[in-house]
Amino acid sequence: MNNKMTLKRFGSKLVNNETAFSWLAVTPVILALLVFMAVPIINVVYHSFTLWDGLKAKFIGLENYAYMFTNDDFWHIMGNNALFLIAVPLIIMISLVAAVLIYEEVKGWKLFRSVFFLPYVLSAVVVGYLFRSLFAYGGPINQILGFAGMEALKTDWLSSRGTAISVIILAVVWTQFGYGMLVYLAGMSSISPSVFEASKIDGANWFQRFVHVILPMLIRTTEFLVILNTIFVFTSLFDYIYTITRGGPGYDTMPINYWIYMKAFRSNEMGFACALALVLFGILLIISLIQRKIVNKADDWGE
């Protein structure tokens, strides 16, 4: 009996020691998160309710948010972001088609795999200046149109909202689809070859295998890429905008993250920029939750 009690106490002490050691091990990480994430987030939340120029802050309550939602520029810029979201389905579709072709090992697939992924490793600044040069009025695109006898199609691509946004979307799709292709290839490699063999035995052609086998089994991969690219469009277009259009003409190609930069570091409206950042976070959170709900419903229907 005494031996059992001693063993029980020893086990309890060992568990307590392991728990204490575990907390001690993760303490540096917790402190790092508090210093580098929690404190800045609390700082942003507080200053979103202030008139702050980076030095002095005056509490003004909800005035930043009231000004934001009654400001025509805010809704115009949100419209720009909505247009940039066109890039997301384009990236998904091109990534999927490229991945399927490479998975099927079409002629020259090894070369195409490297060529398709190359734009992704290029700096966004390099890509931005490349597309700015290509679509300048005296650039190669207009010169090619002139040589082809299509003078009527020549235009100043970056001087109007529709064509400038199209150029930016093209640049984003060109750089991002290579990563999506690799993610889809990883997803397809996890599908058992026996599934494809069974579908072939049943007489399914390439298109039927694509629709009824590949797409349903890559639903989670698609969800990941949709969420990832949606977040990218809202948070990572700065380099493209800065190098291609600088947000112009006017505010016609300016996304919300570029506007945050302009308000914070050009106009010294730090408090308003904090409010914009929190609204952007809320938008991304809502979009992510909606996308997850849609995918979960699709899974339920599939079952």
C-alpha cells in the first residue's frame, strides 16, 4: 500500500514537473507574441479612436470610422479592391489547368514546370517595372499592335481605370499562378493512382476524370488557394501599384492597403490609417469565414 502511494506521489510530481517544464519552454514564444503581436494590435486599436500624427494623440471616439464610411474615396477604393478580386478565379483556373497538364506529363512538361514557376520567384518590384515598360504608350505592346496594322487598338494603357486595373491584374496572375500550380500538384500527388486507373477502366475520358475525380478531391486545396489569394489581393498589391501606377490616375487603381500607406506616411493621419487597418482586418476575417462556410456546405452536399 505504501509502495502504491509512493508511486502515485512520484507520478504526480513527475507530471507537475513536466507541466512546469512545458510552460517554461513556451514562455519565450509567448513573450515574443505579446511583444511583437499583441502590443502592436492593442496599440492600433487604441489609436484608431484618436487623432494621431505619430507623435501626439487626441481621443476622438468614433470620428475616424464615421469619416471613413461617409467618405466617397473609401467606397471608390473598396470598388477597386473588388475589381482586383477578379484575379483570384483567374489564378485558380490557370493554376489548376497548368497543374493537370504537368501531372499528365504532356510533352515538355519538365520545362513548362520550371517556366511557369519562374515568375513567382521574381520580385514584385521587378514585375511591376516590367509591366509598366511593356504597357507604356511607347512600349512594346503598342509597337507590336502598330506593326500588326492594329493602330486603332493602341492606347495609353495606364491612363484610364479599366485598362490600368487590367494590367495590374495581368501582372498579379502572371506571378501568382506558378505557386498555385505547385500546390495543386502536391494535392494531386496525394490522390491514389488506383482512383485514376479505376476511372479509366470505367471508360472515363480526360475531361470526365478532371470534373468527377480531380476537382472533388482537390476541394480543400482550392479552398486554401482561394483564401490565400484573396488575402494577397487585399494586403500585398502595394509593390505592383507603386511601380505600375502609383494608385493613379487619381484614386482609380488604389487598393485599401496603398491608401493606408498614403494616409499614414504621406498625410501623417496615423489614427485614420489605424482605423483603416482594422476595417481591412475585419473584411478579411468575414471573407475567410464565408468561404469556409461555403466549402463546408459543399462537402456536406458531396457526402
